Amino acid sequence: METLKTVIMVVTGHRGRKIDEEDFVRFLSYTKNWIPPDYARRLFKVCVQMKLLKKDGDKYVPSFEYSGTIPLDFRVTKKMVDKYSEVEDVFTRLLDHISKYLNIHRKEALMEINRIKKETIYISVEVAALIYCKIHNVPCEEYYPYVERKLVV
């Protein structure tokens, strides 16, 4: 989380605190030449979804006060973006794993997962997918850390 805050401070400090998605992408991809534009867009979406950037009119501003210093050797990398955005698509990967393992259509698994989620109101769809895996004896241990990260985030 601190790394994402540092990214936001680097971008917003350079752009004058208020930014939009294109400012974010332009700065990370073209000004700094750190990551490709599609990675920068993914990172922007993660920052918004994690509520580190909040809407202010048609722009975004940091939703936190930053009191640290930015290291001189700070860089945004593809690996960093993958680390934070893997949390976002864990359900899709889990659903693909289930349908491939059981040799069923994704829609069929999704309907059952949604039913489990409705019965147990206070769980996430990812946890419901893990429950579905246990019911149908689908090995899913490799997804535990990703689901846990999504719950913690």
C-alpha cells in the first residue's frame, strides 16, 4: 500500500496534485518511461479501486496525506503492477480453473458460486468460489494467498 501511495505522490507532485487517468499514464509511460501505457492504466485502476485516489470534479486527488520522503531510486516496474493487479483478477482466474478442472461451462460454475454467495451474505465472491471448489473437490490451494490479499486490501 505504501508503494502505491509513493507512486501517487510522484505523479501528483509532478502534475500539481489533481490528475486524470491520462495524466497518470502520460507521466509513468512517456515522461518517466517506466512502464507501458496499458500497465499504467491497470495501476491507475488499482489506485482508484483501493480508494487511494478520490474523484474531485473531473480529476482525481490523493485521498491521504503523505508524510514520507520519496526515495531517489524509486521506479515503477511491470512486476510491481502485476503484483497489485493480480489481486483484481483472482476471481476470473479461479473461475477459469474451476471450469477447466470440472470440464463445465463457466456460466454453470458462476451460477452456483452466486447461489453460495447469496446464502452466506457476508462473504466475497472469491471466498464463495473457494467454497465451491471444496464442495466439488477442486484443488484450489494455490489461490489462497491471492484471495487473502484481496480481502486484506
